[in-house]
Amino acid sequence: LPVRRITRDFAKMMLRQRMCAGSACAGSRPMLRPVLPVRRITRQPVQQRGPAPASAQTYSRDVSATPRLIQHKTEAFWFYRFLSIVYDSIVNPGHWTEDMRTDALEPAKLDNPNLKVVDVGGGTGFCTLGIVKAISPENVTLIDQSPHQLEKARAKKALQGVTILEGDAEDLPFPTDSFDRYVSAGSIEYWPEPQRGIREAYRVIKEGGVACMIGPVYPTFWLSRMFADVWMLFPKEEEYIEWFTKAGFTDVKIKRIGPSWYRGVRRHGLIMGCSVTGVKPKAGDSPLVMGPKAEVSGTMNTNPISFAFRMLLGTLAGFYYFVVPVYMYLKNLVWPKNWEM
């Protein structure tokens, strides 16, 4: 058949070309090869394993990405301007109970009343109340960027003697190696650069000191995950460990916490879902080098229209996480069940 003959002749031609490659064959004619367009391949730059620039560790304001609308200094400031009014009476009962506080502070090793302790992002002082049960108040410092939250803390009689300051968790106003213990509860979710805040935790504690970070956990259920991503930062457990390790901490551990009646801490997430600790192995600053801060506390870091948009949608998304604990509590009353965190 013509097709077979053409195929057979083409095969012979290719075989002859291979045998004659690189030399002149008697009685043969030089083969003409088609000229293909040259495809230039550009080598991609090698990604460094060293510390990433600050921009790589900052959560973007681009709402087309994971928005996390309240995870910024200005938005968090005004969010707590109103939330501080009902924080102790409404927020804590569903998210941050006294039993949870005791459980979460246990890994911090507050075992000596003379230890110097800083409570970063301490807000109304609820976590600080747990600290002063073991530490002398004059050895405790509470710092937060919200004057409205701190006003509530100053009104608490049990916190008299505690040093209360207004400041930025990502740029603490303390010398290196100042404290024996660092505690932060319910604050990391608002930090634009969580890695920077944990680096500061390393810097301000002394050699052998312990840092304890208490915060949310990322939900696995799709609906809870969607609202979490719109509202603020819900880190994954492995992210906590990575941030601590990069900052220079050793013996990094994570402990799951939650109300006894709350089902699905991992499924639905929780504002206070874990307690992460690390030990500072040697004195001095953190080995992690970072660039300038992405946001400055006390200044407007975005335009007013964008700010209003973020505040409105972020607050609405956050409301979901005030409804979920109520649902869990009622569900446990009707159908009590034991489960693991």
C-alpha cells in the first residue's frame, strides 16, 4: 500500500541518517533538517532558605486573597474600641474561661512569685488575673495597643501593682533580656506580622526563659474556615511551631485547650484553641533578621473608605464566632458527650 511504502521509506531514511551522523556517507546526499525556533529558557532564581523579607510575612490587605479584614493595627484598635465594653461579660464566657486560662498558663511555668513576667496584648487583664495568682503583681507588666482595653484592666483591684503600658506587640519598648516569662493570650490573631511579634517575644526574655502564646486554631469545616479567613488570623498548629522555631526558640510545644462543653475545637476553630511554648536557648537578640515593619501602631495604615469596608465586613464575619459557642453550649446541654480536643 502507498502508506506502508512511504512509512517504510521514511524509516530507512531515518536509520541511514543515524548511521551517517557526523560523517560523509558514500553516495548519500546531505539531509536537510527543519529549522526550529529557538526557545530561550530563563533560569528561575534560587529561593533562599534564610529569613524572608518582611513583606513575605505580612498578610496582605488585598481582599481578593485571604482577606482577614481585622488583622491589622488600625482595624484592631477600633474593633476593640467597642468590643472592650462587653469583652469580659460576653466574649470571655464563650471563648476564654477561667478553667481554660489555668490550663493554658500551665506550660508557661509560672512557678516562682519573683519571676518577671510580661503579658503582651493583655487587653482588659483577664489573662493577667491568672498570672498574678502565681506571680507578685509588682513583677508583672501588661501591655496593649488599646487604651480602651487597658482602662478596664486598670479598674481591676487584683491588678493594682501591675505595670500597665500602652504599646505595640511587634515593637516592644523593653530592652533585650528583660523578662523571665512572656505571655500573650488572644492577641496574635490581630498582628499583621505574627513572625515579627514572636521574634520580639524571643528578644525580651532572658536566657532559659519561656514564651507562652495562647491563640486561635484554624478550623477544618468549610463554613467556619470561610468566616475565619474573612475575620482575622487563625493560625494552623504547624504555623505556630514554624514561627517559634524561626525566631530561635527550642523545645517548642503545643497544647490544645478549649471549654469542656465545646465540641469541635479543630473542626470549627476557637479564638483560644491552643497554648504554644518555647524556651530561649541563649541570651541576646533573635537570630531571625527582618526588614522594616509593615504597619505602625497609632497611625492610619489605609485609606478611610477601605478602613470602613474592612471594619464592617470583618465585624459581621466575627459575629459567626460569637454564635458558634452559644450553639455548642446549648447542644451540650441537650446531648452531652465526651470528646478529645
